[in-house]
Amino acid sequence: MDRGALRALGVRAERATGAYVAPEGPVERRIAELWGELLGRERIGAGDNFFALGGHSLLLTRLLARVKREFHGDVTLQDLFERPTVAGLAPLLSRPETPETSDGGSVVARGDVTVPGPLSWTQERLWLEEQLRPGDAAYNMPVVLRLRGALDDAALQSAVDTVVARHAVLRTVFEAGPDGTPLQRGVDGARVLVRHADLSAAPDPESAAVAAAMRGIKEPFDLTRGPLLRAELLRIGQQDQLLALTVHHIAFDGWSFGLLLRELSRAYAGNVDQLPELGLQFADVARWERTDLSGPALDSLLDWWRRHLDGVPRVLELPTDRPRPAVGTHRGARRRLTVDAPTAAGLRELSRSHGGTLFMTLLSAYSVVLSRHTGQDRLLVGTPVANRPRAEFEDLLGCFLNTLPLRVDLHGDPSFPELLGRVRDTSLEAFAHQRVPYGRLVNELVPERDLSRSPLVQVLFALQNIELGTLEVQGVDSEFVDISEANSQFDLNLRMIDTGEELIGWLDYDVELFDAATIERFVEHFTRVLAAVVAEPAAPVSTVDLLGPAEHTLLVDEWNDTAVDRPQRETLTGLLAEAAVRHADAPAVRFEDSELSYDALHRRANRLAHRLRALGVGPDTVVGVHLERSPELMVALLAVLKAGGAYLPLDPGYPAGRLEFMLTDSGAPVLLTAAGAEAGLATEGLTVVPVDERAGDGHPDTEPEPVAGPDHLAYVIYTSGSTGRPKGVQVPHRGIANRLRWMQDTYGLTGADTVLQKTPISFDVSVWELFWPLLTGARLVLAAPGGHRDPGYLAELIQRESVTVCHFVPPMLEAFLGAGRAGECRSLRLVVCSGEALPAELARRFHRTLDQAELENLYGPTEASVDVTRWSSRPDWTGPALPIGTPIANTRTYVLDARLLPAPIGVPGELHLGGVQLARGYGGRPGLTADRFVPDPFGPPGSRLYRTGDIARWNAEGRIEYLGRADHQVKVRGFRIELGEIEAALLAVNGITQAVAVVREDQPGDRRIVAYVTGERVPSVGELRTALGERLPDHMIPAAHVVLDVLPLSPNGKVDRRALPAPDRSGGTSAAYVAPGNPQEERLVALWQRVLGVDRVGVRDNFFEIGGDSMHAVRIVGLAREDGQDFPLQRLFTSQTVEALAQWLATRTDSGAGRREVAAFGLLSPEDLARLKT
């Protein structure tokens, strides 16, 4: 870190207002003395404000420790905060007592550090992290100094020896006790030798030295051997060197850095006698903590935190640039940020005027950005606390640091001062209960461990108030060196300092999750929030505009620059009529062995259109069309359009009751149906016209005079409704004409093309299949009724008719490619996919099978004239998902939040659509129309947007990524689940050809993920769970798997999720008791029962659901090896049932069946020894 700015902390001189008033009486005078010691001031007045003098939360905590040591009185952190003056605090305290009688706390006894002793709670958590992520340098704490001058190497080594001898924690090793519990032991006489490297001869000595320092910093420590401090002196030139000091966090914290540098400075100068006498060692503190913070005291703390965090999500759903890996790697990077002096001054004043601290103000602003990025209004943000509750701990090196999860509540759209008040109150409450061990809190609140993210909190914030000091050596100038790389134990970790002028910050982030450009935008959003709350603090925080001008312009204007000139009076009917004249003799429609030319088709349609006109059909008249795919269907559709009406497609496969509802609800006065089927849907007031070759007899075959304009309806398609009542989407000519013109401009059909029409007419994709070829002189081939479900028939038809263009919904494309004959369809040049998300792996399979054809991924709802975005798939695409692309001509796409403000790039929001293709609305449903079609805040007066209900986001390249449905967001066990990711993982398992994941609640309150798969050789449930465990976090692994011969499809070719059968309950993770079925399972069950202290464990019981935690897992591994069952610790986190673990063990080489009589954690495999040593 660039810690040079930290030195500016020493020059801060914020002074309290008002004249000096001397403290009165012994209590006030002693309080003033304590303040002076902490604040570094010689004179403190009775009315001076602690915070105005430079006080902050950390100093407040230190003050509380000293006050409790020297005074009687039950004083809390809240008291100190609310009474920030000497005169205000004094009435709460009695006269100073002698130190021997004043401290009411338990005595911290000094012991023999060479005797193995317990770890502190924080050390235990860090030790466990080492076991789970062996070789991870994420908890290495470095400081790098540039030293210019005549450095005495021998004096430096002597100084290091002195400090290591004084602080046993630096020469401590961590070993397993008889029951597998980790213990720490100080090693007498252990030294840390300063390593030397002369890089002065390198081409660029300075860069070489920095690179060498970075390599040393990343070198893992061996906790079983120690020591836990490394010192490396890297020579750059004559009297110019880098000193890199690296300490493992298990022995160190941020506070300790200042102590280390101060002691090294004094020892180097030979002033060892000036070092404070150490009455304790950190091992004494750890032993005291285990005793003092146990039993009822710990239970009380945990109960408070459990109540305090009730209802707050344990996962912060930050949008990431890549899927979260199943096991985090902690590869980090860092972005520096600066808040200018005027804004910083405004933030300090805002803090003071609303009774908060700068820490609280910055945390509130940070939370606003996090909330807007995640869509969550209740957050947990971690913050490190010094956790040195006693004055005698202040001079000790060690891992005192604790992490507190701070609850931030943005519910109800507060103003910033209101939010600051909430943060102030919850922070003070949390600080008053800061002794709770974070590891214990995690075990209590997040018993199910997820190796893909840090538990409980995934983001950190700190306002660093610790003065690191520097290495003060006579004749040597010392400065901190910026360390550009970072390790990230968390998704985001923002640390800031107040220099007294500007604010400086460092945002560490996980590079496995975020791109640098994403973090750049995040930082801009943060700094914009800071500026906004200073300028207008009373405004609701939801109205703060995160976007800078450049990002706003991209999202609203540049990425929606789609304008294309079209004739204002253009209609679908007119375009079809013009094409009929141009291509009169060309073949238009082919069905089985019959074929109609453009001229013949239109003449038949003209005659029927005149008949419909005579029946009263005109603009906006809805005419039902109830026909199978056939030439008569094409005649009927064209006739309705030519008559000026709007056709209502009625799928013959639908139940009669649904068709009758659609006819009645739409108000259709006329129904066109097959000859001989007139009676099927006949009702009073409905004119039924049979359609055959004679349907238009007696009427002219000339083109009827056009009567429908671009804003009249072209068709009405019914879609399912959330209430179970279908709704009729009314689509005008202007929208569908634009859609078809765009398709022709983009893909360019000619008379040489043949388009396959196979989609049921009740599905809006059929609209372009039916009419696009007839605008261009191309030929339309109609699939036989029902043929759209038969991949073999389709492949044969495509080859026979030399089809060049066709459409598939993704499940049907999967079936088509899997039928074995798709590769023979060499005539195809363009395949369009839409209807639901197109899996990336399916696209890659398509390109391998049909390498001569283009694959287009289109997106759009019926309410926007079929499609509004497109993305051209590429054979070389390696991403986990395909984008849906960019808006097409004369359409606009916006990703908006709940207040219709643009969501930042990369941040999910609801997809809204604008432009000429919007439907008129839902027929006879004005309330629903008003709810889904809303005023367009970015367009001219009167323009509208359609709320799709789809969650999407813009990526940095200006393409939209579809994320799922807003009304089908899945949440299981507190985690939000993207089912598409589970489906992709299932499809990657050998033997599975199709996969669907859903969340079911077949029993009240029991929501679980269920996977439905097809394939010739589907793995067993245990094998599936094991395979998925290699790719997915545990909470995303389905609780049950159902193998089907085929996935049920709706008439439109999509997976019919409502027709998926309920799984057998015995297949779930939380199913009824299942006894062990073989000796290996029996041994594992006995082991689990012993460690967990339960009477009965079933082979499908989840380890963490029945009370297991991380330390239980450690004991399980050690005891299992004693029993000859050898598996690494991480395996228990991926195979969390006896059944899954036994199956995994069965696949391993049986090399350890012999029984070994050793302690539970005493004899480990080479694999686990490596884990424990890193």
C-alpha cells in the first residue's frame, strides 16, 4: 500500500471551537490527561470536543479501556460518544482509584509460552483458512520501505533479533493436539535472519527490487515450523535498498506494524532500555480470552449478535464479471482513489452536524453504492476492529484484530442524514459487543460453508486511524513503497485514511470476479455519492445519480443509437402486396407436394379478403384463424390483413375452452377454420367461415383498397398470465413492419432462399417465419402439422427442400443436434434461436455440427413485435453465457432500477424496451396495460417503455446479458440462485444431454433445487453430486435429481416446467433417514455421530445441516485417517453426506486400509501435510 500518505495524519490539527477552559477537580484533570496521551496534545480543555480534536472510533475504544482501568463507573462506548467533552463525561465517573484496585476485569496471567496453548478465536479462524486454502498468501501482511543512506546491516539484524526475542508470537509454531485441536507453542532461541539480495547490477535495479519484494511477500509461511516474520534487504544501489517485512496475520495485525517499526528503530539505535517492559505475551492473551470469553459470557454475546443480525441476508449479491469459482483463490488487485479536499471537508462537517464520525459517513456512502449495485436494502459490511480491550495489550504484537459485521439498513428510502443516524446507532451497538469472535459468529450464523465466498460478510470497509510510523534510523531516509498488487480475502475491501486535507483510499478486489474497468466505475460511483450527499444531504439516497456523464451517455444515447428512416405510412399488408407484384411468378409457399406462386397465393387471399370485408371486417377487427399449417393457413392470414383486420392465431392443439375464451375475450366477430370443422368453435354471434379453395368464390381476385394504417392492429397473440387468465397482446403494423424490414436489412433473403415455417402460429416467432420470406421473393416451406416436434423429420425436410433459414427454440435445437442427422443439413446458412436463453455450450455444439451456418441469438417479448435485440454467435466464444446483444433498428433498450433510473454498466436491473415496436397493450386489460407499459423518461412526450419483467445488465462492450426473470428469482437457504448456471454445470457432466433446474416446494416451507436430466448414460445421484461439487458451491447443488426419457415441451417448443414431475423425496439431501449400506458408510456414520454428538446419522444427512462446522470437519478428517479412511479436508466441504463421501472414497486407490493407532490429528497424508504447512 502507498502508506506515505499516512504520515500526513500526524499533522492534523482540527481544533475545538471556543476559548480554553481548564478542567476542574481530579476527575476532569485525569480525563484530560488521558485524552492528551491518546490525542498527542499537551493541553485539553474541559469543553473541548474529543472528535473535533481528531478523535475517532479506535481512539474512543482505547479511551474506554483506560477509563475502565482508572475509574469507577459503568461507562459504555455509547456514553463516551454521547458525552464527547471532559466536562460532559466527568459526572459519570468516580474519583480515580489506584490501578491495583480499579480494574474490575479478570486477571491476565502470564504463562510459559513454550508450553502448547490454545489459539485465540481469531487465530483459530485464520488457521482453518490455511487448511482450506493451502499455499494461499492472502493472509501475508507486508510492509516495504525504501531506505536511502548508510544502513548498518549488522545493526538491522541485531534489531530484528531483539524484537523476535521480545515477542514470542513471532517465533511461534502451530501444531495439532491429541484431539486434532490446533495449539500454539513459542520456540525459544528461534531467529529471523535478514535475507540479502544485491540487485544493483540488474538493468533496472529499482524494478527488480520491487519485483523481488513482491515474490517474497507472496511466499507462503509454514505455520508448523515458523518463524512467522520474514525480513529481506534488497540492494538497489550504493546506500539505496528496499526492506521488505512480511508477517503472517495469525501472529500480527495492523496495529502491530506501528509497534514493530518503533521497536526496530529503538533497537537499531541501541536504545533497548527504552522499549516498554512486556508483562504479557500474546499466548497469555489467547489463553485469557478462551477462559474469559466462554460459557455464559460468550453465549450472551452470541445471543445479542443473533438478534442484532436477524433478517439481514448473509450473502451480498454483488454482480460479477465472471461466474464465481467454486473455490475462491484470493487473487487480488488494488485501485487507489482520492476524495478532493473540499468534498472531504464537507464530509467532516456533515459527520459533525449529524452526530456521526467520518467513519460512519463514509460507511453510509459506501453502503449506498453497494445497495444500488446489489438491489439489496439490508446489507452486512465487515469492518476490522483493534479488539484490544485492556490497556496492557497496547504494546503487544499479535493477532488481536477482529472483524465485525455491521448491519446497514436502507429500507424505506431514507435521506442521507437518516441513513447516517442508523449507521451511527448500529455501529456503536456493534462496537460495544466487539469481543465476539468472528469465527464463532460465522459458525453460529452461517453453518453451511461456501468455499466460493467469505462467510457472513463479503465486503469490508475501514477508515484507518493507526499511525504506522516508519523506520527511524539516523542517517537513513525511510519511505513506504506502494505495493501495487493485492490479495483479496473478500470480494471488495475498501480502506481509507483522512490526511486532514483530502481523503485517500485503496479498494482491493478479487480479480477472479471483477475486471479493472468494473472497479473503475465502482470507484466513480462512490466518489459521486460522496459529492452528492455533501451537496444535497436531505435528498433520499435512492435519488443519488451514480452515473457520470460519460456512462449515462453510453447507456441512454450511444448504445441506443438505432434510428433508421422508414416510410411513415408503412404497413405489413402494403409490404406484402408490393412483393407479390415484384415476384408474381416465383414460388411462394410449398406444403408437402403442393406449391403456390406469389400471384396465385395473393389472388386466393384477395378473394377471401373481399368476403371478409363484406362481413364487416376492417381496421382493428379481430378475426380468429383456427387452421393447421397448410396453404389455407397462408391464404387466411393474408386475407385478414388485406381486409384491414388483425388475425388472432388459434392453435388447433389448444383445449377448446381456452380457444373459446380467446375468441370471446378478443371480441372476434369472425372465425376462419378448416372446412368440416365449423361446428367445433361456433358460438352465438360468431360468423364461422370455412377456408378451402372455394372460400372466396364470387369475390374479385384484385387487391382490396387498403384501409388499415400503421397504427392499426396486424395481429393479436395471447400469452399466459400470472393469474392464469391469458392476455391478448395487440400488435400494430408499424412495429412488425419495422421488425421485418430490420431482418431483411440484416440477413438479406433473396429468391434463392427457402425459409422453414415450423413454429406454432400461437407463438410470435411464427410471424417472421410466415411473412419475412414473402416480403423478399424467397420461398416458404411449411412443415407438416406436428412435424416441428420430430427432429428426424425436420432434418429430412431441410435436406429435401434445401432450406436455408430456420428457427429453433434452444430445447428443440438441442434435440435437433442430438438426432444424428443435423450435420447433413448443409443447405442451412442461417439458424435463428430465440424464445428462451441459449446456452453457450449448445451454441458451441451447433458451430461444430453446422460449421457453414450462422447462428443468431435473438431476444424479445410478444409485447415488442417478436424481437428487439440480436447477437451473432461465434465459434470461438468461450464465455459462460451468450449475450442477447444490442437493440435492433428503431428500438431502444434500457436496464433500469425501481425508480426508472439507468442501472450502471454491469449492474442488474429490469429490462425496459422502447421504440416503434411496442404493442398497443393488452386487449380489454387497461390496468395491466398501464402497469406494464409506462411513460418513457428518456423519450419525447407521449412515448412509452415496456417493462419486460426480465433481469438483465449491460456489459462493458455495450451488449445486454440476460440474467433471468424478476418474478422467478430463486432463493434457497438464504442464497440467491441462478438456475442457468446449475443447468450449464449439469450439461457439462458426461452422459447428460438435456438439463433443467427448478426450485420446488412440494412440502410447505421446504424449497429445494431439483434437477431434471435426460441422457443415455446418466450418472448415479452420488456421481452427479460429486461431479457438480467440483464446479458449483454447495448451495447450488440440486437436492434431488430426476432422470426423464424426454423433457416435457409446451406447444411452443419450450420446456413445460409445470409438467415436470415431483421428485422422489428419498433423493433429497434433507430426506428421511437412510441407514448405511456398506461397511465404509457404517464407519463414517459412527465417526460423524461421535464428533457431532448425535444419536443417529443417515447417509444422506448433510454434515453442516446436522450441526457440523469447520472445526468439527477438522476432527473428522483426523479421526477418519486413524480409521484408515483417507480424504482431504476440502473433500468434506464438497461431499457433505456420508453417501457422497463414501462413493468418493470408493473411487480412490485403497492404499490406507490398515488401522493406525494415532491421535485424531496426528497422522496426515502427504496431501494434508502440505495443506497444513502453507
